[in-house]
Amino acid sequence: MEAEVIKAELVLPTHMSFKRIQMYEKYPKGQSKVRWKQLKQILQAENCQSYSPDEPNYVNIESPPSMQPCKRICDITGFEAPYHDPRTNLRYANADVFKLVRSLPNEYVQRYLALRKAAVVLR
């Protein structure tokens, strides 16, 4: 028995979803690529002189304080710290850091608190 060969027209989509679109397909000749605007162009477009000086915009970096609560950061590691030692008032992230906090001399504890601007005299 011979296999019959059937001719069929195969219709392929112009672009496969798994295939990256080539630049020449995305931007045919005659169209330009989208370019990012420079800060100077954004400022000119927004006419920043019409804003009040108290309102934050691209020109002034001052903005109102955040309404979110401050994150508590571990004084030793820099990770978020859900705990604090009541004896030294240092913040710590886990049990390993707590052991280190308890073993620190009083002089080092005062330095860590001074970095955080929370220095108190421990007795």
C-alpha cells in the first residue's frame, strides 16, 4: 500500500506568541521608534512655573512626610526587626542576633544607639 499524499495549504500566523517580535516587524519603514523624553523636555511640557512652591514636582525635591509608619530596622544586620531588647533598647531580627546583642559591651551598645539617635545612659 502506498501512502496517499494530500496537498493542503498551511496558513501560519504572522507572528508566533512564543517568538520575539523583530524590530523591523514592530516598526516598519517610515515609522520611528518611540524615544524617551529628557527631564528638560518634561519640565517644559508641564510649565513648572505655574505650580506653587509648596507643591512637590520634578524641580523641588521636598515633599510632605510619609503617612506610613517608620520601618523598624535591626541595629546589627540592617534587616527588618520585629523585636527589641528591653535591657539595651537595641532592635534585632532573630535569635542569633539577640545572642550577639546580649553579649555586646555597654560601650558598643551606646554607639549603636547613637547611630540611631536614640542614645540613652544605661545604668
